Amino acid sequence: DRVWTLGSNKCGQRGVGNYKNLTHPAIVKGNLSGKKVALIAAGDRFSVATTTANEVFSWGYRNHGRLGDGTVSDLANSARNSICSPQPIFSSLHYIPSLSSK
């Protein structure tokens, strides 16, 4: 299964492994490759997805706790402010009935 993405990529929120401005739809790459995505949500400069194996992945702008990776404030180094490919946040959760982002 593949997840297609479009829109801005300034903070890596498209999950294609880079921060390039793309003018066409592209497939999300990285840790989601080969996984069956069950739910996906897009927020302000970030994205979150769950798999049928109840794993949670996030990518994009990571400040203020958006990605669930423990980052809760602005980082001094702008290169560390975002992640351009899906990163696992949780795995083997019991059940994820819904997903949303803001």
C-alpha cells in the first residue's frame, strides 16, 4: 500500500525524505514503506499515520509536541526542527479507533 501526499513540503510534512518544494503528488517514503496504513491525518506542517499493526508514525514540524517525540519547545538548530520522513512513535498498541491532528 502507498500513501500519496501533496502540498507544501517546507518542514518535511510530505514525508518524502527531503524538504524540496514539489509541484506534483508523491509517495510517502521511509519507515512506512511496505506497511498497511489504516489512518492518516495532516496538521499544520506535520502528518501522523497509523498502520493496521497499530503502529503510529509522525513526520514534519516537530516543535511544541506535534510529533509525539518528546520535543515540546523550539529547537535552536533549525535543521532539528523537523523530520522529513515517517518516524515510529508507538508500536503494538492495542487498538487505534481514530486519528486527528490540528
